Amino acid sequence: ARIKPALKADQVEAILGRPASIEQSETADQTLSGEVDHYPAPNGEGRVIFVNHAVFKAEFVPGAKS
């Protein structure tokens, strides 16, 4: 609930700590870059999705494995 759109990666890390893994991608022309940070939990996984280095969406996926 504390992860809001437009936060930067360092702000998210200050709240959640370091992610267990990170997936990165970008468009061929490099106009958009994306990143999904994975935070495992006992009953699923938290995911923070960044677009152009700012939070786009944060979600919890029950039962997901990193």
C-alpha cells in the first residue's frame, strides 16, 4: 500500500529492501524501458513494475514463485 505510482527504485528499496530478482526490458527504439522487481513472500510474490524508471504498478500475486 505504501508503493505508489511515480516512486523511483531507490524509494521502493528503502521501503521493501532489495528485490530477490529483477527482469528488465526495453523497446527496440529505447523510448520505453521496463523493469519488474520480484519480492517473494511465504504465500506468493510481490511485484513492482517500473516504466521509464518510475513505479507504474505494484501487485501481490498469491501462490507465485520467483
